[in-house]
Amino acid sequence: MSAANKGNALEIRTNDGIYIIKPYSAAVVETSFIPKGEVADPVSHAVIMAPETVATTLRDEGGVLEFATPGITVRVEKQPFRISYAYKGQPLVAEKRGYLHEGKLEAIEFALDGDEALYGAGARAVGMNRRGNRFQLYNRAHYGYEARSQLLNFTIPMALSSKKYALHFDNPQTGYLDFDSKKDGTLSYETIGGRKTYQVIAGEQWEDVVANYTSLTGRQPLPPRWAFGNFASRFGYHTEAETRAVVDKFIADKIPVDAVVLDLYWFGKTVKGTMGNLAWDKESFPNPQGMMADLAAKGVKTVVITEPFVLTTSSRWQEAVDRKVLATDAAGAPFTYNFYFGHTGLVDLYRPEGREWFWNIYKDLKAGGVAGWWGDLGEPEVHPAALRHGSNGQLGADQVHNIYGHDWARLIAEGYQKDFPNERPFILMRAGYSGSQRFGMIPWSGDVQRSWGGLQSQMEIALQMGMQGLAYMHSDLGGFASPMLDDELYVRWLQYGVFQPVFRPHAQEEVPAEPVFRTEHTKSLARDAIRLRYAMLPYNYSAAFDNSQTGLPLMRPLMFEDSENGGSSTYLWGRDILVAPITEPGAQRKEVNFPKSARTWFDFYTGAAHKGGINEVVPVVAEHIPVFVRAGAFVPMANVVQTTRDYSTRQIALNYYYDANAGATNGKLYEDDGATANAYQQGKYEIAHFSGAATAASLEIGIETEVGKSWQPVVRTYTLKVHNVASRPRSVRCDGKDVASRWDAQSRTLQVVLPARSAMKAKLAVIL
């Protein structure tokens, strides 16, 4: 064995091949193995970070090499050969038997600690601690799944550990990720072939691990603001008249709505036989451009479904054949096969003709008024192993299966960057891969059953995907599959949806997904949930901004704050809101885990105080699910609007939750135009920074506004609502002057209206 520094990497030569150990940063190190006789594959589909120039040291102590950054130390034992990793002196993980080639699979094994919990492997529903399972890495739909599913549409070759590190296996080819299914303390990555490269990502806190991983694979750009509103969606709207009538009913019923989603009837009257038309059915939609323009005038965007399958019966089949846009068989002819929707070919995203043809369809539809894209069946749903991709058929289906949805999202994102560089795309996708978040992909959890079991799995799926970078994972609110009518389930799912990244009820049409078609009582409860969603836009959009900057997900597991709390029945929404969804019928009470990171949590609806660091059973009401706010938190809220087109932060209700022990806290309100790509990077933004300092005798609240270089500051009025004020304050002063205030003994709130001002800078002092 020999070892030498090559640039910023360590190259180790052994009898079996070459190991290259390369730091990306002090907390991210990559290890690649190139077996003897093989050539290194430099292409990563996940990693976009350029390796930083990191100070490294190399020590040879005879039997051991130590290659160290300021964070991660890589220890290489020479005989027998073994690699292990530590972070700031604390052991993380070690290879067990190195790379193995057994049967048809290549593998690498790692040794686990006895009490180590594991997360990751994509979207699954098996419990938050996924140790004990062997997971297939093959994106596949699971129609009608409920509380448990071993395999879903997003399989990500990544393991995260309770020891606060992640292992990302940088290879999209199909295989398995074994989280100690044999109970022998082994984590194993198994693949059919491809790169033998993995990254170790470390951090002192969970936030650091997520930040370091998303630095490596890319951050999610801010979606358009309308994506945080309510969607009208079902499978599906059959005609232009029906689409218009549904939107008008939302408006008449005063239920906010921002988008209408058209399923496959926009290009054909039947479910089967028409896929691949990808053009308006003019009999059903005689004036689509006029319809979309009229909807846009009402503040409602149009989103259409697209699929990568072109049926032999579709109007574009011959065009697709002639232009060589389809994946092929071994002889180079279009590969055709049967699946549910008909006899089909598959758009080949790995040849330039396929990419260009597909993007030009999107470009033309956008010119006609389409505002957002739904990519369905992108696993791909049926993807025969014998099918070939690439201009020369050089890629097998199983080599690219897990990145097909990823590269589909890339196609749209890069198309926007080229042809519509100032616009944020909306890309709803059912399948993806490591790093898909950087394309602005908005994933959803597939065709979940309309059942309580279906609802019960959704928190786990969203929380786990957020930990893996895909922070906009969400569910078809109300459930998708089966015609079950259960108003209680529907309402509880929508009430949960207020606190998940995208609010989009969607289902098979036998039972309507839209609240406007439910009973008056159900509609009223749904309306309240949707209106709360809109009122919370300032808080939600600011959390989304934080995600774009740090990778920190909108939905966060409690273990981010209490390492021993690894469940999913209670979670954090943004930094300061605690949510406990109701997932059982007829629930009268709910056990809530109150994190010890705050001494007090306040009921969002009643103001009642609860101690942090305990589990408590709280009563449940029909009107909402249990929601709590951290002591010392700032929650900015806005006036409810019918559509985010009319959204404004000119009048903000700034809620602050006082507690004598809260100490110094902070919050923010992020604002931009909601539409411009890279608005923050261009200086087209404003951030109001809030600060609080609480003691038993006093409270100070500061507001200071940061204005981007290309932004005209908003003239804003703050109505400050200080919660949990037990008695009338002795004095309330703003910038040293007495200011009018109102204290309500019953609600225990102090209210102060700060005069309208642009680029607000103010300090409020309250003597209690």
C-alpha cells in the first residue's frame, strides 16, 4: 500500500485498486474506490459543490494513516485495510469489510453502534427509526398505500444517523440500502454497478448536517408565492366549462384559491389511449388561452399534468418516432410496451433530441398561459430493464431509472433559466433523487389511500424527506385513492395541511377533493383551515426563505431539538410552531411532546401555557388540531386574501409570546415580489428582523429592516400583539416616547399599533 497527497486529495494505492479521499469542506469528505482494471467515473448526478480548499494534515504512524481536515478525520488502518471517520474527535462510522462483489451486486458495508438510529433511504413509511429494514433502491409507485410502505416514489441512497452524520452513496443505479436487517450491526449499500463513491457529512447539530448536505447537493430555490396558497385539484376536470365553474365556486364561497390543476383530460377525453398528445383537446377546452387568461385575471394560475409516455395511439406518436425522441431497443428502434394507459414509448431524456422536443412542448404551452407543471409517472412508472437510453443506447434502464424524474425536473428548471430566466418555475414531481431540490422540485407522496392509515404515514414521509433535502414533500390532502367519504378524516387532513409545505387537496373524482363540494359543516371547517393558511403566509414564506438559504426544512422532527425524541406524531413547523396532527377518528385527546428547548409552549388558539420537556395529554376540538408556539417567538401574520395576487405585508399582525424566562429571542419577516427568480441574490427583497428580550420585570422588542439594494421598501403598519401578559403594564414606550396601548385581561394580550413607516426601525420598551 502507498499513499500520497494529490492536490487537495489523498490517493491510496492497494492491491485491489485506488482509493481517493477528497474533502469538500471541513465537515464533508468523499471516498471513492476505483477497482483494479476500472476507470474512474467523474460524473455525479447529486453533487454540485466545488471542493473547497481545506487545510489538511497527513500523518503516517506505521500501521495507520490519518488524513484530517479541521472537522473530519479519516483513519486508514493498513493491515487489514479499514477506513473509519471521526468528527471533532468523536467517532462517526467505519467501513466493515470494504467493497465486496458478491453475485450480481457490488456492496460496501459499515459498522453501526448498538443504539444507533437510522433515517433516510428516501420516502418510506416504516417508522421514523428505519433501522432493521432492507430497502430497495428503485423508484416505484405504491397505489393506495396506508400506514406502512416499504417502497415509494423517491428512493434516495442516503443514511442519516442519530450520531449526527450522513452517508450519501453517490450512485443512482438501482440496488438496495440495508439498515441492519440481519441485526448484526451492519449498514450495507448494494448496487448493480456504477460509481463506488460515498460522502460522509457531519455536523454538531442536525441543522449542521442538513446544511452541509444541501451545500453539497444544492438548495431549494424559493417557489413562486402562489405555491403557498390553496389548490383546486382532482382527477380530473373534464372540460373548460367545468374548470371555470369550479374556480367561480371557490370565489363565491369565499374560500381562497390560487391555482387550478388539470389532470389528463386536458389533452384527451379518456384515461386510456391519449397519453402523449400533450396538446389541448379543443372539443373539451375550446378556448384554453382565453380560459387561462380569465382565470389569471381572477388571481388563479393554471397547472397542467404531463407524462413522459407517448402512446402509439397518441397524436404525437409518429412525430416522436421521426424526431428520434424515444428510448430504444437493442437494435435502435423505439422500445414499445404495454402499461395501464396503453401501448407506449418513453421520452428519452438522455438524448438531445428527446430533451429538445419535450422542452419545446413546455415552452409552447407556457406561451399560451400555463403557469405550472405537474410531472406524473416519472419513476418511470413502468420502465423495462431491456429498454435503452442515450444517443447510442449506451445507458440501460436500471442505470438511469432513479434519476429519470430528477433529470425531468432538471429539463424544466434549465429551460426556465435559458428562456424565462426571471421567473420561478413550479415543478410538481412524483419521483426524484438526491439533490432534486436544487431544480425547485416540489415532491408529493403519491397515490395514498383515503383512510386514517393513509393520513398516519404522511408526517413521517414529509419529515424524513425534509431531512434529505426535499423540504416540499407533501400529500394529496384528504387522500387520493378509493371513493371513501369520511368528512372527519377530510377535515383533519386539511387541518394538518395548513402546516405542511404545499396545501393541495387532490383525489379521484367519485368523492370530491374540493371543499366547495362538501357538506356545509365540512366546508366551514375547511374554509377556516384554508383562511388560516393564508393568514400565516408571512411566517410560512419566511420559513421557506430560510430553507432556500440553509436547507433547514419547513417541517422538522423534534429530534432536531431533543435528540432522544425521534417520533413523528408531533413536529415543528418552521422554527417556532409545534404541530400535533389528529390521525385517529373520534379523537378526544392527544399526547403532545413538548420539546425542552423552550421552557414554555403556548396554545396557538387559547394562549394556555404548557411546560417544555414533558409529554402531556391535551384535549382535542373539532375546529382545529393542537398547535403551540414557543415562548419568545415572533409569528407575523397577514390579512386573509382570496388569492396571493392580493397578498400584502403593509399590515402585519406581529404576535410575540412573552415569557419571563424566554430571554433573548429573534424572528423575521422576509418579503419579495413572490415571482422573480433569485430575488434575494439580486437585492430585490426586504427582511424585517425582530428581536425580543424578556425578564420578569420588562420586555424589549426591536424591529429593524434590511432593504435589498434593488428594492423599494414597503410602508408597513405593525399591530404588535404580546401574548401572556398577566397584568396591565406600568408603561409602554416606543423609541423613548409613550405610546398608546391596549391590554385585554381576558385574553392576556397587550396590543400596540406602530405607525406606518417604510424601512421600520423601532424599539418598544414595556415595563411590567
